[in-house]
Amino acid sequence: MNFRQFKIMSAKKMAKLQRIHQFESPGTRLPHDLIVSNILPRLPANSLLLFKSVCKEWLSDISTLDFQKSHFQFSSQIPKFLLFHVNEVRKMFFLSYNESENTVRDLVELRCNKLDERRDGFLILDSCNGVLCIHIMEENFCLWNPVTNQYKTVPHYNETFHDVVFDVALEAGGFGYISEVNDYKIFAMFLSHSDQSVFHFYLFSLNSGTWKRLSQLDESNYATTLCNVVAVCMDETLYWPVGKPGIRKLVGYVGFDLQHERMKKVVKVPWLRRYARVDEIFKVKGCMSLCCRKKRRGPVSDVWMLKKEIQGGSENWVKLASFDRRNVAVRGFTANGKCLVQRYGQLELIDPCHQQDTDTDVSEKSVDCGLEVLQPALKHVDSLMPF
């Protein structure tokens, strides 16, 4: 279906809704409270944006924060994957999936006019409450809701950051939401302009609209040990794998508490020394998971999950699966542990514990992605809530 057909279909649906709303007799019309509290919140966000035009009453109801929170609770049960590829002009895609049937469908390209105007590439830090945090290379950060198209440019750094090189790639970053104070925060690490062996750390608060420098971290060795650019956010804490200073030999992981704005102690993971690098860090079943490679150019990647913490400080790591990178690229995980992989130009959803299933014909369950070089996927939930 092309865009013109979609508009025609949407117009017809809206006209039908308006006729129903205007001409049904009061005795046959569903109670208004039932519609607003039990029917509308279960509908897709894009449909609700159209339904705002049905009548003033629906416009008012759908625009309230209580309704938007109710809709988000239902929408959270139907997450999507957000993917983007790494060519010079980057593209973003939504991918729908069904965990119970191991199927993926509807690879839909996202368009943002304000991002399309920029020729430089960009990096998506994360998706939180339906909001994307994007770092535009050699410029700044922005927040964008793809459903409502609300877009906000994060203010530039003030004069106290004059000694920092902001026209280079982000060294490390993360994005998260603090529910207690209803605030979004961006963590960023950049090189010093005067001494490029020195790194500086910054934190942006959407509530205050300002950046502040985390000077207590400037003299630390975290900058030389973080092994991933983008963090994974869990329980309002950003996590990165870490290595030894200089050589970055894998040691364990570290977290930055967004609420209390402090770095936690490095947690050592002895078995990580067997690996040369961590390709990606994921959130699987609410737990941190690492995709590791024994050789930097080796073909095999192992996925480990931190299943739970045990009293006394020890941890229980479980190996989920091993993948041959020559045939399969791990792109992400669902909340319940199904794995999104890219294989021979196809995106597939598999159970990592039963990888032999991927040898069968999966054409009806997969999506063609061509030769797109896709970055690991983020989980995204459609939201009408403003930020």
C-alpha cells in the first residue's frame, strides 16, 4: 500500500467514524467512559492521531496525559525493534514481531525531516518511553518521538565547555528516564581540546534544560576503559563493559546511576578475560547480556546473560548461545529472550536455545532487508506522551 492509498483509506475510516458519532441514537451508542477508558487506549498510536479529528470530545480526551499514560501501558505490550544502518546517509526502520510465532514483519522506514536536512551521520543512543535520543555527528543531540513527530534540539554546551572537542565522534554515551522526578538525562563523554589524552564527562537534564560537567570523573580511568560507545540502561542505571586502562583487556562492567549522578564500582567478571572484545551489550529478560568474541576478527560470538545477583557479591552468568558471525549477525533480543538475527539478507526471530530451527525454510517468518548493514536493534514502544 502506498502513501496515497493509505491517506484515502484513512479518510474513509474517519468519515465513517464521524457519521457513526453524529447520527447514532443515544440508546445504541456505547458509553463515552467505556470508549475512552477501554477501547481507545488499545488502538495504535497512529490511528489515535487521526481520531483526534473525529470530534472535539475525542480530541480533548486523547490529548490528556492520563489517557496517554493509559495508552502507553497497552502499547508497552506490543514493542517493536528500531534498527538503523551505517551508510553515510543513515536510515531508520521499525520492525514488528510476534514472539509466540517467531515471526517478524513490516520493516517500515522512518523519516524525520529535520534529520533528513543534515548530511552528517547520526547515532541513536536509546529509545525510552517512545522517545529517541539521537547524537548528530559533529553537532549536538536531539530528542524525537516518531509517532507524534515532536522534535527537540538539545541546547549547545555553554561557555564552560570551551576546552572540549565537540566536532568529533562521541566517545561514550547513554540515555535514560528517571521516573521519580519525571526527567530524561543524557550522559556524554568527549575528548579535551587542550589535551586529547584527557576525557571529560557531561550530563544533560531535560527538566533543567542544561548540561553540567561531572568533574569528579575527569581524573578517573573510566574514559580509557569503557569498551562500548553506547550504554544499555536498566533500572535507571547506564552500563558499559570495561577493560584495563590502555590495552582495554576485558575486566567486567561498570554502571552510572542517573538518579544520583554517580559512577558505581567496577564489577569484575573473571571469565571475560577469555574474550578479546564485547561486540554488544543487550537487555534480555530484564538482565544485562554481553555478546563477546574470543578473537577480534574471529567468527564466533558467545552471548552471556547475568541471570541474577547472589548474596555475598557473586553473580550467576549463563551462556545463552553461540553464533557463527560468518552466517548470522545478532541484532537484538526480545523481552522474553528471542533473538533477532540478520542472515543472508533476511531478518529472523529465533529461539537461541534451538538454533537448528534456523536451518529450515523461514521465508514466511522473515523479512527481506537486502544488503542493509544494520546496527544492533533497540526496543521501542509507541507513545503519545510529550517530553
